[in-house]
Amino acid sequence: MRIRYLTARRSLSTAPAFVGDDTLLASLWRVASARGVVAEVRVCAAIPPGAHRDRRALARAAQPENHGSFVACGPFSCH
């Protein structure tokens, strides 16, 4: 699963980013109170467990350019 937060103009939003020592509650409040933020959720094919030697290799495998450009994904938007 991939979640991106976009502005009303479809550019990436920084509203949901953790900043410094933000708490989860502070981050959730910032997202909930931001106007025009859209969550784009893509459900993708699973990455098999144990196929990567460490978390960095797993993170690289999860990148769009290494994951078939989301060919097996379906976009869903929550407004």
C-alpha cells in the first residue's frame, strides 16, 4: 500500500509530515485541519517477506520504479 498526500492542485502536500519532535496527535491534527489535502491510496502487489537482506533493500524494492510502476495497483482517493 502506498499513501500520498496531495494538495487541491495535485502537488505533494507536506501537511502530514512529521516535523522534529511532533507527536502522532499533532501530526493527525495538522492533516485534519489542512484544507484541500487529498489522500491518494494505491494498493499494490505484496512484496514477498524474507526476499531482502535488510530494511534499506526492502525500501528500495518498494519504490515505484522498482515495483513495476504500480502496474498491479488501483488508485483510490479519499477526500
